[in-house]
Amino acid sequence: MKDVFVSDDALRQAASEGMDAFIRIFVNAIHEAIGGELTAESMTELNNDQITLLAWDILHEEVMDGGFVQLIHNGYGPFIFKNPFAKALNKLWGMRELSKMLYDAHTLYNKYGSEIEKDCTDEEFMAMFEKYPEFDDFDDKFVECEEDWTEQIARYIDEHISNFAQVQ
């Protein structure tokens, strides 16, 4: 396992800035520990909670920026849908609602993923949002629940800090 460190001062500062900053401290520390890139090899150097947090970060960034179509098109579909991410969120982190939504979105990923993942022009990519409107409800649900889910993630990290990093 890779040693991941966060400074107590940085952690206190981030906590005072809010949930997003608190979560970001841990995400950045994990990325730093693995050389900045999550790969199959670097995943073997992390524990389940660290991998789940990085998956949350990818899901959050992609869906908030461009929805599930963007997440899938940018190549993150297998990482989010073909790994036990949703199961970990439900069974270990107690986030049943988000987990259920991911299982439901997984059905659409199975149906359309290979088409969405294909290389295309910017125009073709933008047309995908019209072509696959079934993802809209999931995008809307994510945005609607994002603040609550972010709070749940921050609380889980706070209650299990040693699973994410060593505080110095």
C-alpha cells in the first residue's frame, strides 16, 4: 500500500473552507502518492476506500461538467460501471440512493456505452446529448443530490480518516 499523507494544518484549513475543499485534500494526496495518474497498477497500491474516493471524484467532476454521456465518452464508463464502485458506496459507505442510481445508469451504459465511447468530432459529441436523452434524468438527479452526496462523502472520510491518509 502507498503511504498517503495530509498535513494537519492543511486539513484544518480545508475543513474550514467546506466539504468540497475537505474532500479535495484527500483526493489530491492520493493522486500525489500514486504519481498523479490512476492506472491499473496504481490501483493495486490503494485500499478500497481510496479507490472509491477517486471514483467519486471522477464521477462528480465528469457528471457536473457534462453529465453521464461525457463521463462515458471520456472513457470512465468501465471504471465507474464495471468495478464494484456502486456496491462499495452502498454496502460500505451507506450511500444507497447514489448506488441505486448508478446501477440504473449502468443499464444505459450497457445499452449505449460502446457507441458513446467512439471517437468523434465535437459536433458529433454534442449531438450525443440529443441522441441519448435517457441519461438526462440521471444527470438531473445527480445535480439535485450532489450537495447531499458530497456531505455524505465528507462525513464518511471524517469518520474513517485513517482509511484515506495519515495525518501529520
